[in-house]
Amino acid sequence: MMKKVLALCLSGYSALALAGFDVVALGVDGGVSDGNLTSYLIRNDSQPQYLALDAGSLLPGIAKGLEKGSFPQVTLELAAPYTQQGYIFRQLIGAYFISHGHLDHVAGLIIGAPEDTKKNIYAQADTILTLRNHYFNWKAWPNFTDSGNGSRLGTYRLQTVRPQQRVTLGVTGLSGVMYPLSHDRYPSSMLLVSDRSGSFAYFGDTGADALEQSRNLDSAWRVLGPLIEQKKLKGMIIETSYPNEVEDKKLYGHLTPAWLLKELKSLTQYSGGEGSLKDFPVVISHIKPSLKQGEDVRATIKQQLDQGNNLGVKFLLMEQGERQTF
Ligand SMILES: [Zn+2]
Ligand SMILES: [Zn+2]
């Protein structure tokens, strides 16, 4: 009997250990091209619904994801009467987390709102105010939220998330804890997404602590370090907007490869020291594309990250529409 119980427990444990996070990149750039702005979907791969991590581009990213086979679970029959793209947007995005109120993180949400279904939007207080006062105000766009001025269409329930407070993220089966970030002294945020099997960190735009005169990244590293040491953190998404050639005073609250590497080095103080980030997956987001001939910023940033990578971090540059499991 004991043996049977133990066997059951073990098989239960391995099923949990196998569960992971399914991430689909809907938009990977930090501006300029309106069809490819920051947004990632994440779900526990045993759950149908995703949480959208920012919402710069939604429908164009879903279309790319379908082209690349990143939504194998969504058949035409399942989606009917909607298109597969429409079904994923309306039914499989279960909730939104918005890291900060900049347009390149919310454009897809605003423009798609008339076709969306009732959902929760989670964000820190400042971001909720920006959505309410500057976008969904009947001037920039109709008020699709449940609060604010004028008549309220009520598609979105605006949920203010306080720092370090655990929240259940709608119907996704995930929970999250938000940590503040400094983005040219504008408030941005990181969300630590968790389920029973582990956690995943999503960073909105952020500058390095030294340039922002902030301790916010250091505070985030103190939280993430022990999770890395315990093998509970499956990966993270963080920005590297500009290559190393851009001067510090022109970064406007963003990271370069050199600054990210410096910050990750400081993370190792809390994750078990030298070698503790070996093979740890770090997805690079929010690269600012160049419109100049012959400039490939993605390639430059990848090369600069690899060159300075004495931590052994596994840097990943996901393409729009690509899917990865963590
Ligand atoms: Zn941005
Ligand atoms: Zn920003």
C-alpha cells in the first residue's frame, strides 16, 4: 500500500516537474514598426488560456504565430465561427499584464478592444491611470473599461496591482507578483509569473540601476536569485533596446548588452555566485530597429551579448510568432 502511494506521489511529482511555461512572441521590437511591438503570451502548458505580457502588437503577432505553427492546439473547428486568429485573440488571451503605459506596450490592446471579450487588465497604479485617463477616455479612443469618464463599455476590468502583492491572474491559472522598475525615472514594472511548477520573470522597459539612480533592479535580483539557486525560475524576458555604441545619456531608461551583462553579474551575488547563471535562459526583448541601410541591430546586439557573456547565460532572441517552452 505504502509503495503504491509513494509511486502515485512520484508520478504526480514528475507530471508537475514536466509541466512548463509555453511562451509565444507576438511582438519583439521596441518601436518603430506598428506590426511588431512588445508582447508575449505565456501559459502553463496544461492550461488553455494565456496571459498577455504587454500588448504592443496582438493580431499581427497571432497571425505570424499561426504561420509558424505556434498554436497547434487551435483548429478551424475549434475556432468556429471565428477565424483561428480571432479565436486566439478573443478566447485564448485570458488576461493582460501591462508593464507600463507607453504606447509600444499597449497599442495592440487599444486598437483591438472593439473586438475583444471581457477580460481583466493587471498593472501598477500609474499604468492603470494612464490607460484610463490618456487612452480609454472617449478622446483618444472609446472607454472600453469599467471605470473613468463618460459611459463605460466595460470590456476591460482594470485591476491595480500593488508592489509585492500576489495576485491571481484571471482565468489563466497563473499568479503573479509585481516589482517596480525605473525607466528614465518613469514607473515600469516586472512581473514574476508563477504556477505550481515554477516561475518566470517578465521585465518591462528598464534602465540600469547605476544610470537610473535606483535600487529597483537590485531588489528584483534579490528576489530572483534564490529562485535560480533552487531551480524554480525557468527563465526571463528582459530588454536590450540599444547596442553598446549608444551613449549612456541617450539610453532614456533602456539597457545595452554591456549594461545587461553588468546587471546579470550583480544577480549572481544572490543566485549562488560564479557559474550560477550557466545555461539560464534569458530572452532579449525590445530591440529598437534601425531604418538605416546595412544596419542589423538584432545581429549586433546578439554578437555583443555573446562576446561579453562570461556568465554562460543562454541568450535567446525570439522572432515574432516563435514559440518556446521553458
Ligand atoms: Zn517600450
Ligand atoms: Zn517604455
